[in-house]
Amino acid sequence: MHTALTRLPARRAAIIGTVFALALGTVGILGMGRAPATTTRSCSGGPTVSKQFFGRTIEPYTGKLTKVFRYTLANCEGMRVRLLTFGAIQQSITVPGRNGRRADVILGFKTLKDYVKEDSPPVTANGGPYFGENIGRYGNRIAKGTFVLDGVRYHVPINNNGNSLHGGLIGFGDHIYAAREVHGSGVAGVAMTIVSPNGDQGYPGTLTETVTFLLTNANQLWMHYHATVKGKATVVNFTNHDYFNLAGESSGSTYNQVVQINANRYTPTNKTQIPTGRLAPVKGTPFNFIRPHTIGSRINRDNRQLLIAQGYDHNWVLNKSGPTMDGLRLASHAWDLASGRELTVWTDQPGVQFYSGNFLNGTLVGISNHVYRQSDGYTFETQHFPNSPNQPNFPSTVLRPGKVFNSTTVYQFSS
């Protein structure tokens, strides 16, 4: 299993060690994770966290009506992130543009009822929009809902074109997480924890995952994933499923927004969107985002891969070279030229799934009462490759008892 094992510089570890210790109830993360930069900005005052009741819904593990809370992270630059304990969902991310005007730049729903009804799979042929969810146990697809681990064949729910998608029928985005606030020098956030029992959705082993969200005054949202398993080995592939629209979530098509992806190769798929196993060059194809392109400039090309996915919905193999931040590699960069808003994604994961919102079909009403249609948002799902449990040439997604999974992704906004 790919993990982030680089030790932090002693100075930075000293600054924020308390934060991660609080987040996990242990100091062990500091030796194996990433930590946010505490860049000094022109504004003053550290990020804050507030909490409010958001509603009640049934927790699938217990069958009991359970409270859901919304946490709001805010910094002195005007950035605000709203997080739900249901699904560890990012409900909204509000950031300023070039002229200082703020906008919510991710697609989402207004109420808990909306998330339970619309964002819980399976609600469409593609398994639901998964707006803002923490995805697990296994993000992306597993072919025919089956894999072999340690000589045992496991079966997980089929919910997407004959395959298993994003953890099955009741994935990690459909549960209520235990949460606690995290405060430290220059950062503030929330740590959310889920315990998935052995056999949950067919997956072996009792898995504990904590995803910690931290906001800085540098307009960075840090997401650190920490997981262990007991009893049996399992497979894991965590990611976040925000749909971005840097012009604002209700502004309509994103096809004029510009995207750059730090990848010379991608994983083409068969007709059910399962990777063939080939790491194909992007050169000479519509999948070449080494140089920036607008999303819509080539999406209607006569290309079999685009036809299969009805647009972009593929895994890019991230280059090991290129810009870095605190040891994290550049995954992708996006711009909205009109507002000046930019998003840079940094990660230690080997891949990123760029999805252009192909299955938004006008049936979902968003947080500001805008109907979401195809092209209204796009994702950068940092991840291991789809169907890795069945592809021995892909980086392993196996997590064994006694081992720790650690991974970090950062969304950095600017204008």
C-alpha cells in the first residue's frame, strides 16, 4: 500500500504536532503524514471552527435515528468550508475571486434530507452523484464486484454497469461519523472517524478510518486519511468527491474553465469503465492536459474513450516529477478566467480521477436552488487506480493488520 512515509521537518512538526495528536488521539501520524504550511498572510487571526445541529437520520450500522452536525471552518482571508458528519461531506467551499467577491465553488445540497434521498446510492444508473463525500472503503470501480485476497474470493455489491463503485450500496458517504474539533497554531479543523465492521459491504476486516480536515490562512484545505484494519487484510482506496465549479456552483457549464493535469499517461477502460491494465500515453489524445486546455475544447471529439464515459471520467497516472509542496506532488490545476479563481490539487497518491460531470442530468436541485446539468461541475479524485485489486501491475491497495495507511491531499485556492 502506497503511504506517505516522509518525516516532517522538526520545526514544522513542533508547530503543529498538537493538532494531529488531537485529531487521532495519537502522535504517530507525525512520522507518517503531511502537515499544512502555516504561511503568514496579510490578514490576522487564526482559522476558526463552529458547530451546529443539522438534523437527524438513520445510521445504517445501528439502525438508530442519530444526530448530524455541521462544522464550519473559516479563515481571515474569507474562505469558508462547511462539513457534515453525515458522510464526512463537504457541503460548501466558499472562496473569494479576483475582485474579492466570494462564491461557493462546489456542488451540494441544502438539507440533510436531500443528501439522504439524492446522494445515497443507488439512485441513478451511475450510482448517485456522491456530492462532497468521503469515499470508501474502495473509491472508484472494482470489476464485477469481486476480487481475491490471500486466496479468498470476496464479493462486494454491484451498483454501476455490472461493477462495484465507491464502496457499494452503502458506502462511507452514507454513514454518520464521530467528530471532534482540532485546533493548533495557524490551523483549525475537524477529525471525523468511521469504524467499518468485518464484512461491511462484503469487505474483510474491521477498518477504522479517520479523515482530518484542516484549514489554513493560506486558503488551503488539507485532508489527511489515516486507517488501520483488524482481523483480516482488506483493500482501501479513499478519496473526496467534490464537484468543482470555480465560477460558482450555480453558474452553469464549466466547459470554459481551464484544466491542467500533471500526467503523461492515463488508464483507458473497457466499455464498462474498468481499466484494461494499460498505462497509455496521453500524447496525441484529448486526454493530454500537460498543457492547459478548457474542459470543453476536445470533449466532443470522436474518441472511443470519451464515448464510453460520455466525456471525461478516467484515471490519470500522476507524474513523479514536477512541482511539489511540502513533499506532495502536483496533481492538477484549474482556472476560471472570468472570476480569477484558481484551484491547485497536491497529493501523495499515484492517480487522480478527472470526471466532467457527465451524468448530471437535470434531476438534481442544488444548494442555491439551481438545477445541476451535465458539465456543471468536475472532480479531481486523488486515488489509487480503479480495479487495483484485480490488476497486479497497478500499485497495491492492500492494507494488512498492524500496518497503517496514511495519505494527504490539499486543495489550494487562489485568485
